[in-house]
Amino acid sequence: MTLKDAIEGQEYIIKDLVTEDEELEDFLFSLGCYSGEAITVVSRKRGTCVVSIKDARYCIDNQLADAIII
């Protein structure tokens, strides 16, 4: 299941990041988005997700959310 399919308000554990783009993977890591970390979808609007990682909120697009396996 990907983050794109997650239910709003429910906490999930990141299992993997599926991307061949090393820069994208490094960017996600800098946000605290890596295997074993908790993530919650706070809301969804127009092709984006607002997520909560380590008490911080980020807005990511659906393409990026599709690369995060929960």
C-alpha cells in the first residue's frame, strides 16, 4: 500500500521508498521520511497530501506519495 492510498488521520509506518531517483530519496530522508518512521496523512487537496512526520508537516504531491510504501 502506498501513502497515496492512506486514510487521513491514521498513523502508518514507512516500509520502503520506491524510487530510482537518488536526489528524491535524499530529499525524503532529509524530511525524516525513511523506513521504520511513523507518518500520518493530515489532509488531501488537489493532487497533494499534507503529511506529518516527526511533529512537522509537509505538503507532498501524489507522485511523491505514490513512492512511499506503508
